[in-house]
Amino acid sequence: MIGAMRIGVLSDTHGLLRPQVLDLLAGCEAILHAGDIGDPAILDRLAAVAPVAAVRGNNDRGPSYGALPDVLEGELGGLTYRMIHRRQDVEDEWARSARLIVYGHSHRPELEWRGGCLLLNPGACGRRRFQLPLTLARVTLRDGRIEPEIHVVDD
């Protein structure tokens, strides 16, 4: 890959897309949403920034979420990824076949390397819960490297 690609990663918006989130996602070439969207219109608003891939969270129920998969695998800029809402549902072999695994649910940001695979929870950037900071992640792909950053969303 020549140059760099920025991917916005978020989860657990729970029906609230803050303007600060959109500001932090500006300039991203793709967005991954790891579920608990809370309002399908959020995906449309995110798609105005960059193409969006999303999975269903445990709170995303009803016919308006029918097209969302529980598990998603794909490729962005040469990076293979898997995405699911809950970390406990990540299968061990995924770290051998993907370079990025994205999940949410806990509202706690996490970065963990398992060999050449990054396990990433961007935290939550929607409705505040559990006294945790509001966060999202940006991943930059540069010369075959994955460069993750967790960003605090000011509210």
C-alpha cells in the first residue's frame, strides 16, 4: 500500500451521535461500527463522512436492523479484519486469519496485540454509561503497519 489510510472505529453510540464524533472521523476513508447503534439513522449520518461497515449489537433489535450481520469480515486497504459486538464471542482462530479484530459492548477502550493481530475496542461514544470516558478509535494503515489511537470525545 502506498501512502496511508485512516479508518474510524466506534461502538455503542446507543442512539446518540455527537458532533465531536463526526469531527474526529473527518478525513477517514472508512468507518467501522461495532454495534449497539441505537438508531439506524446514525449509520446514514456516518456514511456522509465515509463508507460504513457495521455489526448488530445486543441492543440493536427489530426489523430496522435486519440487514446488519452479527459478524463481519472484510478487507480495507490490504488489512483483513473481523468485527463482532462482544469480545467474548471472538473466536481464537480469528487472530491467525485477520490483522484487526474490532469489538465493543464493554464501553471500555482496549488495545491488545496478539502477534500481528490487533484486538481493538474503541470504547463508547454515545450515551454515557458506567462513569467511563467517551472514546472512539482511529486506525492508520501505513506501509503495512497498523497504527491505532484512542481519542477521548469531549462532551
